[in-house]
Amino acid sequence: MWFQIILIVALAGIAVYLVRSTPSPRHLAIRRLLVLLALAAGVVAVLWPGLLSWLAALVGIGRGADLLFYLAIVAGLIYVVNEYKRSVQLTRANTQLAREIALTEARLTDRITELEERLAAKPSA
């Protein structure tokens, strides 16, 4: 029963992360640390598969495969939320760059037109 509460809290944490502000260097460090921990847990699960079954029984889940499945769902949701936030951030950056390019081109066109008018208005010597 208490593992279900942990899963619900994890899902709520993912939802909070979804609505939080843009990532900072601290978030990047935490993400890297979590990836390293997940990789280490994967190595341990491969080397000692009975450990996963024992851990599942400890938290009240029938099989180690079920525990792995639940954790994979949470990890998958974290990945999807992370990629969504990254996509939104890249879209905003691309929009800002497109605006800057359009404004720069407009200024350049205005300046060229202004210079051409000056040259045309100068009397020939």
C-alpha cells in the first residue's frame, strides 16, 4: 500500500516539474546525478536479479518485474516531461531568433534605401 503512495507522490512531483520554470544549472546537475543512479541501479538489477524480487516483496509488490514496470512508467513520464519542456524552450528561442533576424533585415533595408536616396539627391560634379 505504501508503495502506491510513493508512486502517486512521484507522479505529483512530475506534474510540479512540468509547470516549474526553465531549467537551471542545478537542475542539470540533479538530472545527471539521477541518470547515473538509474544506470547503477540497472547494473545492480542485472547482476543480482533476485534483489529486485526481494525489494518488490519488501514494498508489497508481488514480483520484481512489476516493480521494474512501475519504475519504468515513472522514468518514462519524467523523460516525456523533460523533452516537452526542452521543446518549448527551443521553440521560444527559435521564435526570438526569427524576430531578431526580421528586425535586422528591416533595419538594413531601411538603411540601404536611405543611402540610395542620398546618393540620388547629390548633385553630380
